[in-house]
Amino acid sequence: MHTLAAVCRTTGGQFTLETLKIDEPRVNEILIKVVGTGICHTDLGMRDSPDRVPKPIVLGHEGAGIVVKTGKHVTKVKPGDHVVMTFNSCGHCASCYQSDATYCAELVRRNFSGQREDGTTALSDGQAPVHSHFFAQSAFSTYAICSERNAVAVRQDIPIERLGPLGCGIQTGAGAVINSLQVPPGSSIGIFGTGSVGLAAVIASKISGAGTIIAVDTNSNRLEVARALGATHTINPLEDDLFTSIKNTLPGGLNFALDTSGNLDIIHDAIAHLSPRGVCGLINTAKGADLRANIFQMVVGGRSIKGIHQGDSIPEIFIPQMIDMYVQGKFPFDKLITYYELADINNAIADMERGKTIKPVILMPQSVTTA
């Protein structure tokens, strides 16, 4: 079989559209006809990093599509099922056994190695292997091989191309509020950064019944979107002093802070402006930087800092829940999406990087032959 894919061959370079050979699925794998794939900042981080993933590689980890073929050991889905692909996990470490697969002991190897556990790839260009299995999917491609563990079957009455971002970015932002922080009705939350992750958190905060939802960003257009989606207050730090504005609104401090920016100064000040027993959730890895905090303030106020990965989600449960909330009109994540054709992937990335587009979703050409 062959697939049309956007290949990342050089660090920081543009993606090139290439026809690649794709393997048949192995016993625990699934062949997916990809319909739509969201672009996430993690894809760009891997493109720009010289050593986080091997190259050439097909990236893309917010894929959604239709099952074409399954390996003989797969029982979770069948041909014709609609699926959202999410992160991969091992299934046998302590975290996985406790339904905490977001903190799988083998998370890095199974999502960023660019290969199967035995070192093979599912893709080649006719002369040499092309790295695959990014998040066990490499979904910037018309066809993808995923594992049984990271395929989530979803209802078929929603356009499948709309659902890919639920596998990572939207799941992360919404899950951070609903699963990780468990924001209760009437509480206050400050959300620092209103990209797709932050705006998903805004929507989830409204669903959770938060009384005060403060959205912070330097992009005024995104702050308008945040207000439309449920933010009660918005602050542009380029126009107003950020933490003076927060203190004027909430003299007692924030019950919750959620950082998606990775800006260490903002994180430090957000922690300093937590209410007693307040919690600061960290989503952005800030490229592995160290964080300082005042221990006295943390101890006497019972404040805490919580690292959050993939919204502490159990994807098989949370992704269908988000879709149900969307159908009920409570979770309008589709308002964040702009669609692009696969051939325009580099333009989509450029629009995302300059803040023109919040969540680009790449539509795959459906007439591509697999012969």
C-alpha cells in the first residue's frame, strides 16, 4: 500500500508532500484511513528540535479517521468504525494498571521514538525507512498505522474530521479543568494563554460552573473568542498590569491558575497570587526549565503546584464524554477550528505560528489510491 504524507526531513524545515509505502498492520495494530488531523504545537516543537525525534519523520498526533483493517489480535475496533487517535502507552506499568496511562513509564519511548518497540518503522520512501509511529500514529498522512491502545472508537453521527483535536490539545485543556483540577462551581480560575488548549480550558471552566474565569493573552482577537466561550474577564498584559488587574478582581487570590504559556515569570506570579489552598496547574513544559516558588507561602497557605499531562484523561472515557457535551451544545470546540487541505499544511502552520488560526485541522484528500 501507499500513502500520501507530509514528511519532516530537516530540523526547522518545511514539510514535503511525498508518496510513501506503508506496512500492513501487525497483529496488535490498526490501519486507519485518516480524514482529518489537528496541528499541535508539539508537532512544531518536534520539527524544530534537532534531537527530540529522528528525521525524516511523519508527524501528526491528532488524527481521526475510519478503520480499514485490523491485526488479528485487535478486538477493540473493527473495519468501518470511526476512531480518534490519542497518545500511546504500554498497558503494563504501574501507572497504566492504575488507569493513569497519561503517566505511563514508557510514554516517551512509545510516542517520540519514531518507531515500533522492535526498532522498525511502518513507512519507507522506496529507498530508505521514514520514521513513523509518532504518538503511535504519524497522522499527517492519508493512511496511518496506530496501536490498539491509542485508538478510541467514537459515535458516527459527527463529522469525523472535526474530532481529531480531541485526541491531544482539546483533551489536555478540558481535562486539566475537569479531571486534574476538578474546578468546583463558584470557584475562580485564571487561564494563562488562550491558544486551543487554553480556550478548551475556558469552555470546561464554564461547564464546571466556575464563577470567575479570567483569560490572559497578548492576542486581543483570542481574548474576544475567550469571552464568547465563557470567560468572565479578559486581560491583555500589553495593555494592563496583569496581576494588579487580577488582584482588583479577586482580592483574595485565584482558587486555580492554569498555565499554558510556559512563561516562567507569569507562572511565578500566578503562584504568588493563589488564594489559600489554591492550586496552579502546569501544562506547558517550558522546555524543561526550573521553577522557583516561595516555600513559606506554599506551606502556610496550603498552596500547591500540579503538573498536568493530557488532562489526566482516560481517553476511552473522556473523548466520548467531550463529544457528548459537544452534541448537547455545552462544548463548542469546533469554534476553534480552521480547515486546510493537506497540500496547504505549511500555510496552516504559518497561520498558527502568527496567531491567525487557533486550531488548524488538515483535511486529507480522500481520492488517493492505496494500490
